[in-house]
Amino acid sequence: MNSPLADRLRPKIISEVAGQKHLLSEGKVLRRIIDSGELPNLIFYGPSGVGKTTVANIIAENCGKKLYYLNATTASTADIKEIINSIGTIESMGGILLYLDEIQYFNKKQQQILLSYIENGDITLIASTTENPYFYVYNAILSRSTVFEFKTLSSADIFTVLERAIGILSAEKGKAIKISDEAVRKIATAAAGDVRRSLNMLELCVLTADVTEDIAVSNETIEEILASNSVRYDREGDEHYDIISAYQKSMRGSDPDAAIYYLGRLLAAGDLPSACRRLLVCANEDVGLAYPQIIPIVKAAVDTAMMVGLPEARLPLANAVILVANSPKSVSAHDAINAAMADIERGIGGDIPRQLQNKHFDGEDAKVKGQNYKYPHSFPGHYVNQQYLPDNIKNKKYYNYGDNKTEQKFKEYWDAIKKNK
């Protein structure tokens, strides 16, 4: 009775798990893996309260291996070595299953310690994370694991769980719980896909309800508890990415009202670093050369915000966000660097032209002697025509002038200079 309602209600079999039909329905890949009894290394990725730990626990209970549980937020290298030392012991004869929660908190070295044991099969890993594993999990572990993404639950899924929870609470307390379906739906909606959060709110409603012959949960109680849980923002999961995505896209889309709203969502959750980082990115990526002076302005606003902290940080950030939203936009620099890097990743390029190399002596086999570099400042207009790109891409065009006033001025200037050469 002292454990949280979410733990008391935790499903014991797959068919009881709410949602995740794309993973757990009959015939789906993860369901087939679970039913086969052959357990590969798995990584579960998704927001909090959607069933990652529950599914991992069910798998662990039925795999026949010695189960170890670590939470990466508190576990140390010594904890990993203790598990490794148990390999080959009598109690681990059936193999070892390590359930590693919040794997993103393990650094690269800690993940590497596990790697060789995962690779040779001494340890089977089930890891869960609220962060995108392709950003936070060591690539060698990723390549030896199968990643499954858990989705936010629908309010209908959560409603079903809440109905079951009401029955359990009623049995525990020996009294009927009177709460309307409308109130339960409000809780399910307010939980925004997080089962654990919905159960915590329901339990709080019951604990603070009027108790006579029955436990009557009033609408006033519901509204008060929902109001105190109104800020839905999980800094460790997809909600984080959804809000900062909406934040930047609103600035990019030149909608200051939406941009300032999403800034408020970030700041209400205390996520000052994300608000600042994404603002800096947007100034460079989306405004860019259309108004290049904005970059130091935004940097100054971010520095001020970080110096004064919340709640005052909202003021310089609000100024900068509205400025970015209202500024002209250009992605010419963004497109140029992406195109260049795409060629580099495909191996397109070649030797640096001789005149640009950082050497001044030619070997006997050199076809052309001398560096032959032309110093632009020695020529009128500080420009001279010479080859800068490697031979096989010497005519490649990466940068195209944007149609904004600033870049068109640049173009006009350089067209005039270069046409005279």
C-alpha cells in the first residue's frame, strides 16, 4: 500500500500493457521476439510513463536469465564490474540479463565497458531511454541492439487504465469511489500521454476527496489538482523535442505570438538552456545572412539571460525571440554548408590546389614549380581570379545569394568587382 499506485497497478503480462499496439499486438516484431523466448539486445526509446520499464520487466521475468537492474543516473563503473564478475558463476549459468534504465546517463567509457560482454553474449542488454538513442547511445552498442520506439499513449488508452485503477483503489480502501466519467476523461487528457502521471493525479484526487459512506471526488478537487499539474513538459523525453521544435519553427515562420508562447512553455518548465540554445541556432540557421548583425545581438541577449537567471531571463529572451521572428530570413549559408558536407561525406573532392597548400618547396617530380599563389590584396578591389576548389569540383557552386536586401547588396558588389577582372 505504501508503493505508488503506478507500481501497484503495473501489468504482469503483455496483454495488460496499455497502448503500444504498434509494438505489442499479435504479429508485431517486438511481440514476436517476446513470444519466441530468444532475447536479443534491446533499446526502448520514448517519453516517460508509456510502458518501457513495464515491458522490460515482463520480458525479464520470463527469460530464464539472472536479472540485474541498474539505473544509469545513480550507477557507477563499480556496479558494472560487479555484474561482470558474476559471469560464469552458478547463479548466472543461464546467462545474465542487464536492464539498464536511462542509459543516456552512462558516459562513453561506461558503455564501452559493457560492449565486449554484450558482443560475446555473456550479457544480454535491455536499455531504456527518454532521449533519442542515436544521439546518446554509443554507436557500437546501437549496432548490436534493436531499437523500439514507444509512443505517447492516447487519452482513451489512459482512460482504460484509470478505470482499472479506480477499481483497485476502491478495493484497497473498502469503499466505493464516486467520480464521474467526465472527470476521469479530464485526468486522462491532462496527463498528455503519461500513464504514471495520470495515476498520480487520480491517487491524489482520492486522497483529498470527501469520505463518508463512499469516497466522493468533487469537480472542485479535480480542477484544483489539474491546475497544479498543468505544465506538461518532460525535459528528458519527446515533449522536450516537440516544444523546442515548435519554438524554432514559429520563429522561422515569422510568427512572434507563437514563438513567445513556446518560449513561455520552456521557461515555465525552467528549461532556460534549451530556450537559449535554440534561439542561437535559429538566429544563425533561419535569419543568417539576411540580417547578419542579429547574431551578436542574440548572443548578447542569451549571455544576459544566463547571467541574471530566471525569472528575469524572460525579458532579454523575449526581446530576442520577437526580433528573430520579425527579421528577414535566409537559409543560403545553411544550404551551402549542408551541400558542401554532403559532397565531403560522399568522398567528392580531391587534392588541395598547389597555390593554396601550406608548403613552398616542390619535389623533383612536380610538374609545375613554385606555389604561384596570387595574393588578393595586391590586386584592385582586393580580388583576383584563381582556382580555390580541388580540380574535380573546381566549378562546383555551393553558395547561392539569397533574395534578401543584404545578400543582394553583396551580389551587386561582387558582380561589379568580378566582371572587371
